[in-house]
Amino acid sequence: MDNRSAHPSLSEAVALGLVATGAVSIGVASVFGAVGAGIEIFGSPVPVSLPVDGAQMASLSDADGIAAAEYTQSVVSFESLDAGTRWLLLAEAALPALATVIVCASLWWLGLSLIRQRAFRRSMVPMLATAALALIVTGMTGPLFGAIARAQVVEQLAASGADTEGFWMFLYELNPASIGWGIALALVGTAFEVGQRLQRETEGLV
């Protein structure tokens, strides 16, 4: 048996090891980011970024060479915020981090499988499918939770007597990037499923 066909070269093993290590590092960083966001959200004061419906930026409106200047975000810090709104804001931050962890775990497992020359193991397709589903679902629900939370924050401002003119009452901004990556990852999973079937057919002929 030719050992060169059974094991990756040193450069390939190093590259795959770096990919696996990078995936783990990104996953850990995502977890720490979500934890930091949770500490900030459940602390006091609570900074909330609220979308603004095109408020004019007077300091630049009359400057030479400036056609228009508007604010699109306003950060408002609250001394108190109800628990439901805090949990929605946490879900907005935590769901993308969860999807990142799942994708990184899939990449780590893929890198390890390639090092061991077992890319078409049975667990690979379910892992890739789970990662693809996580990207699509969190890409849709994360912004929705954030939009609901910010709508509640604007309602709280209005109830306190503050002028909420200019703030969006409800703004759901869908990021299609994560959905596109999820679809691409699902196609990769389909390719691995086809590879598994071809491998079984090949082994059956031997």
C-alpha cells in the first residue's frame, strides 16, 4: 500500500491543522463575545442602539462639499430595562454566536477528518446540515428578536414622556449574508452525501 495516498503530506497536515485551530479559536471568541454582551445587557446602565429615521446632522449640513448628512443610529443608555427586553437583546447577540460555534465545530471536525483521510464519514453530513440550518435560522430570528426589543424600548421611552419622533417604531433588517452562507453550506453537505454514496458503491465493487 502506498503510504503517500493513505496520509496527507506534512504541508497539507499543517494547513488542515491551522484551519481546525482557527475554527476553534473563532468559536471560543464568539462565546466570549456573547458572554460580554450578556454582561452589558444585564448590567446597568444598558446601552441600546436605536435606529433613527434619517435625522439631520446639523453640524455637517452646511459644510462645503456635503450634499446631505443624517443620523441612522442613536445609542441610548437606560438605568433600568425590563427583563423581557433584555432577554430579546441577548438573543439577538447570542444566536449569531451560537451559529458561529456550530459552524466552527463543523469546520474543526472536517479538518480533523481530512487529516485522518476520512472525509466521508457518516457524521459529516448531519454536522454540515446542522450548521447550515443554524446559519439560516439565526440569520432570520436574531434580527427579529432585536427589532422586537427595540420596539419595546421605544414604547418605554414614549411611556416616560420622551419625544420618540424620528425613532423607528419597528424596523426588521434581515441580513441575507448568513442565509446565503447557510445555503452554500447545505450544498457542501449535499456534495458530501453524494461522495459517501459513491464511496459505498466503490467499496461494494471491490
